[in-house]
Amino acid sequence: MVKIEEAIQQRQFKDPYNKLMVNLLYTHSHLVSAQSQLFKPYGISPEQYNVLRILKGQNGQPTTVSSIQDRMLNRMSNASRLVEKLKLKGFLKREECPTDRRQVDIVITEEGLNLLAELQIKVDGFNKESIHLDLEEVHQLSELLDKLRG
């Protein structure tokens, strides 16, 4: 186990709150980098994977870019750009809404579902390998993170 002080070569922090914030940001960056490497051979990013998971959760029902944006893990991501890239790769379809021509409906394709199915085992393994906690600690940390967000 590498402590945050060693990882960023800092002897001490201003206070425990500062240390926790730095540790959270550093850990986030570490996990996103590792996740990016997992998805790289498939030509997608973690944000694109998130979009595909959101669409899969729609169970075949169309949704909009703004709905996807609202549900994304990283709300700073440009959902329109991510959707366009996934469309070009054949993982989703964009269609004009039959009841409102101003609205564009987005649906995951079979190819997108197949990609998610192929990635599921790898993602499950990655999650278990990346989180060096026992099951009780996993539940506890998850509850603490929920509490942290207020």
C-alpha cells in the first residue's frame, strides 16, 4: 500500500480535510487512468462506456442527449460529442422523434449491447482487482462516500 504522502511526495498536509481531498482527487485520477487502459483496445473511453451503460439501462426505450447528460458520472463531459463518436462506431443510433421533430432519440444498437456484454467480465475483474478492500470495507466506504456528498 502506497500512502498519499509517498505517491505525491509530500511530507505533510495543512490539515486532515486537505489530505482527504487530495487523496480523493488522486485516487479518482488513478482509477480513471487504469479504466482508460482497460477500454483502449475497444476504442472507447470511460465516458463513452458510461453513455453505453446508460443506454443499456433504458431497456430499448429511446432517450435524449440531455437525459444522458443528467445521468452521467462526469457531468462535465460533452454528451453530444460522446454520442456522435459512439454513433460513428455503430454502437448507438440517433433518430428523429416521431412525436416531436425537434427532439432526437438515442438508442443503443445490438453492436453496442454486444460490446457491453464482452466488457462485462473484464470490468467486473477490474473492479475487484482495483479495490483492495474486503466486502465489509467496500460497503462502509460506499456509505461514507454517500455521506461525504451530503
